[in-house]
Amino acid sequence: MLLFPLQLAADFTKAEGIGPSREDFNIASVGIGAGLKYRYFDSSTEFSIGAEELAQYSSEGFGIGAGFSAATTGDATLLLRNVGILDGLVVGYRFRLQTWSMSESKFNYRSVSHGPHVGIMF
């Protein structure tokens, strides 16, 4: 099954600088996005893989600066039922790339996060 997800997104990113010459990064973002997702399922297995693109309005913490944030997210998830562990096992991988283009160029950052996830259904 092919899906076209629409998304309303909001996030807050905070990174604290170390040392006297570093500034904290406090950016709140809100926006919309869309993507593409493929989903397969039967009685014992479910698999999905997808990606979304987000466009967000961003503002700097308690300051007056603002700007634009773009994000790309992706995930792949495999759900296995009847594997002898409670109601099932979920394994997957998530990825997120986000960039900020703010009115103060010192806040033009790029963030990448990704990693696996494992869960037990009960």
C-alpha cells in the first residue's frame, strides 16, 4: 500500500555552548510537510518505509530573530508478530536532517540524527 502522509510539525532544539565565547542555540520551529510511505502487512508481519520533507517557520528562543528551517525525515520499521516475545517485536531505523537559515547567521546550523530502535509489543 502506498501512502501520502501530510504532517503538521513543531519542534524545539536547544544546544548549550561550553566556554565564554559560545552562545546557546534555542530555536523553536513550526511548519508543514508531506511525504511518501510504502506499507506492507499480513497476519504476522508489517513493514513500512517512508520519507517526509518539512518546511518550517523558526524563531530564536526569546529573541526577535526568525528564519526558515527545512527538515528531511525517514524511517523503516519491521514488526514481527508471533515471535515468542509477548505480542511481537519491532525493529527499525530513523533518520532526521534539519537545517536552519536564520536572520542572524550565527544560528545557521545543521543537525543530523539517526539510529536504530527496538521494541517489544505487549
